[in-house]
Amino acid sequence: MSLVLGVDSSTQATKVEVRDADDGSLVASGRAAHPPTSPPRSEQDPEAWFRALGSAVGMALGPAGTNRVDALAVAGQQHGMVVLDAAGRVVRPAKLWNDTESAPQAAALVTRLGAEAWVEATGLVPVASFTISKLAWLAENEPENLARLATLLLPHDWLTWRLTGRFVTDRGDASGTGYWSPATNAWRTDLLDLVGTGRDWTQALPAVLGPVEVAGELTCDVGLAPGAAVGPGTGDNMAAALALGLRPGDVVFSLGTSGTVFGVTHDPVADRTGAVAGFADAAGGFLPLVCTLNCMRVTDWVAGLLGCIPADLDRLAAGTEPGARGVTLVPYLDGERTPNRPDATGSLWGLGTSTTPADVARAAYEGVVCSLLDARDALAAAGVAVDGRVFLVGGGARSAVFRQTLADLAQCAVVVPAADELVAAGACVQAGAVRSGREPGAVAADWGLAAGQTVEAGVDSDTATRIRLRYAAKSDKA
């Protein structure tokens, strides 16, 4: 049996999947946690990712009785900033996507060029999440560390370098930096000159590989036999799109630490409002995406507030009707990225003496889903087709209440794929494409990872509209 391995290095953990390269069937999996973070400062030591990768590989392949795979690929959390010195040493802990300390620097970058100029250049309007904003923060707050910078990487780039010894990335993850153009497939080093002048930025940036180019051979000891082909890797959302074999018109709601809503297009998307990030994908096309900071962190927090675990919160919320009997939760607990309100706070409305814990629990799910539906509407407003299949993925897809609430408020059928870890599965698809030389879409189609449970709407359109309008009125006050 020929095996491929996919890695999902996320905010919270590293997950790996090992799949049969011919039919995509899952052979083994493993998981190892990362150190917790707490915005507004959200940082991790990249070495923790590497240790977690070794642990997850050992967990997966130990019971399988082999350490040999033909190919592997790494998908990782987007936007993080990894700074290396000339000797390849990590200069400081990596700032992650959900670190919001760089919000003032992002605003200053937008003021300097204007939102339209940024969209034309990169498909993005800088916010705290993007790498260029974090680099500007470094220049302003730690100039001595900026002076030591020899190589600037994203999290998945750093792991690929540890595996192969090569500094490479892919167009999907590169498109989330704020200094790469999806339209021209090129780094925009002139934008990096806004952050730090007097250096040749081209020497600090990784090579951008195509969808099935080989990054190199596995050379380091991570519990695998050396010699496997290593794919270019990509960002986490791009990997999920690979796994699902997305087509234009399809929409994915991904519920994890953050919430993302995205689709794929043949042409680049430039949203001058800044709500939609005009990313590239990992298959040669484009991946317009809207991201919210507050997703499952909200339901986890409400569970703790009510003195229960998340699984119990699901059962509790199921005990009251849609609409939460008038209770509305605006979920901006850690500020928000979309809408761009880094200093916003959460709020709870409509409480009375008859309000129950079940009402508050359901309001948490509804608030998150309403926020994500606003994100879908932003895609549509930017000209992205949203009339195809609707998928629900990520950790939140395991929640029966999240599944039903999305179908109810979106007023459409929602497919919950059977594949549990779509980011790692998408990395497997890329590894399978690298191994075979086929297009990732053809591999995904053969494997059928998009199949799963279909959830139909259970409320009428008037009820769904009423809930969304009430949320809109309260979120405007946040």
C-alpha cells in the first residue's frame, strides 16, 4: 500500500492523517497540543510546532507499524510571522493570526497608501491579522529584532523548511501576507519597504511553488523514514478547499478558533471594503475569504460561564427553541476582524427574569452563526457566487446545534463532510497530487472526501429573518 501523510499545524494543535494514496481511505491519525495563547498577544515558539509534529506522527504511525510514506505536505495556520536570523535561529516567538497587538500598525499602513491601493496591490486591506501588520509592529516595537531578520516565513513555511532544508511557500499561504499579489503571482517587496528600508527583501522571502511542485525530500528526523517527497504545503483554509474539491459557487463555513467563510473563483477578487480577503488557492485559482476572530472560543467561553463542558452546552442549547426566546449574544469577545473592530467587546441582550441558561447557550450558537452569515453576505457583495453547495467543516461541525442553526438561518441544506479533519485531509490530497503528478482536484474527486450528512432547514424563512435582523440591530451597537 502506498501512503501519504498530511499535516494540519493549527493554533491549538498539530494533527496528522495518513491515507491510502490510491483511494484516500484513512489509515491512521494523530494529534498533539500546542501551548495555549490568549489574545491580544498571541504568540508561540515554532519549536513547539515541530515537537508536536513528531508526537502526532508517532501517535499515528506507531500503531500502523510503519514509518514510511511516499509523500507528505504541511498545511498551517495562516498569517503568522516567523523571523529567522542568518543562522536560521528563531529570533522571537511567532506572532499568530489572532494576535491583535498590531492593529495600530495595520491602520497606519492603510492610511499611508489607502484601502483601494492595497486591494489593487495584494487583494487585501491590512488588518491586525496579516503578516505585514505584524512586521510593522516588530519594526516599531522591537527594531533590534527587525535588524536581525534574515528570513521571513509563515508557520507552514517554517515547518517545511525544518523537513526539507528549503525556504519555500505556496501561492495560497503567500496571498495572506499582505506583500504578495495573487493577480501577478509575485512578491511585492515595495510594500515591505514601507516597514523597513535599506535591505534587499527578495533575499528574505521564500520561493513560491506551484500546486504540485516538490519542495524537497524529507531529510530530518520526525518519526518518518527519510526520502519522502514533500509538497509545497499551504494555508489551512486552502487545504480544506483541496479536500472538498470546491467548485465556483460552493461556500464553506469553517468553525474553529476563528470562523471563516470562503469559496473559489477562476479570477482574482478585489474587495475595496476590505471585508473579503482576495486570497489565492492551492490549486491554481483563487479563494476569496472572510474571517471572524470569534467562533468556537465563544461557545467554549459560554460553556465555562454556565459551568459546563462544550458537549453539555450543545445539549443545553437544544432545550430551547430557535430565537433563544429573545436573547441575543454579539460574539466580539476578543475584538473582531470582520467587521474590523479590534477594540470591540461582546454583549448579551434581551435578558429577563425568565431567561434560562438554555436561552443563553442557544444565543451563543446563533450569535456565531449570524456573524458567519454576515461574512457570506460580504462574499456575495464582492461578486462571489454563493449559490452552490454549502459545507460546514471544522471542530464546530461536530455540534448538532451548530449544524442545525446554520441550516435554519441560512435557509438551505448544509453538507457536513464525513472526513473529520479536512485541513489534514487536504494536505494529504496535495501529497497525493505531488506523488502522482495529477491535479489536486482530480485526486480529491477520486477520494470523495466531500461526501457526508445533509442537514435541512427546520424553521421557516420568517423566523430566520427575525433572528438575523435582531442580531444585526445589536451588533451595530458593539
